[in-house]
Amino acid sequence: AQLQVAVTQAPVSGAFLEHAFGEFVATSRRLTLDAVRAEYATLFEGIGKPEVFLYGSYFIAGTLNDKPLAVLRDALRALGLERDPMIVETEDHIACLCEVMRFLIAGDDLGVSNLATQQHFFNTQIRPWSDELFDVLIAHPKSDFYRALAAFARDFFSVEAQAFDMIEG
């Protein structure tokens, strides 16, 4: 609902994220909340196998709850983080990983919330598979809201990847 009133004009015309963000906001304005909920259910829920998985272990290993999830859990423990038992998704869900990045960017503990940790976490836990997820969502015939979100996320993550690459170079 907040995106329906979001500013769509970029501060600088022609900025890299301008088009994808504008499309995402326009799609958000066009669709009702019920339509977005129905699309979510169609793509990510259902009996048996959902049409699209949002979990890193699926894209990395081809199955859920596999070794990549165990590696991620070790990484989270090293950061002093643990899964909230009230959350049903496993830690390798893309939304959970974005929340960890938010913590690493905005957290108060500089021993954990610092650029080096952000770079390592992004490069090891998100970058290896997120583009594939975004490509699946963009290409999916039943994806509308999530196509626009995935296109924006792909571009945003590309900026993150380039920034982290510049640190290395």
C-alpha cells in the first residue's frame, strides 16, 4: 500500500535504478492488494511444489534444506544471529537474507555491522543465486507484481555487486 503513494521521480533523470523502480511503483499502483496476495499464493504457495522457490538452497543445490542452508546457519551463528522460531521460512529465504543485510548495514555493533561483513555475506549467501531467482520471476507467465519487483531487485543487487567488486579491485 505504501508503494501506491511512493515518489516515482528519480532525483537524477536517467539514473540506473530509475526505470525498474518506476515500473515497480506503477505496477504496485495498478494492482490491488488482493491481486498481489493472489499472485503470491499462485507463485509461492500451494500443495506440493510451489511454482517458484524463494530459497537459496534450492537454486544452489537443487533441493531444499540442503548443505547451503547448513553453511548459512553457521554463518548466521558467527554473526550472533539465530532463527526466530515464529518465522516459518528457513533462513535461506530471500526475504530473510535481505533482513540480514539490513542488519549488517544498519546495525549498531560495528564488529558485525561493517562493510567487510556485508561484502562477505552478500558474496557468499546472496550473489551466487539471486539473479537466477529474479530471472525465473521475470520470465514466469503468472508473475506481474513479482516480475516488476524482481526486475528492480535484480538491478539493485547488481549495483550492490558492483560496489563490492570495486572494494576488491
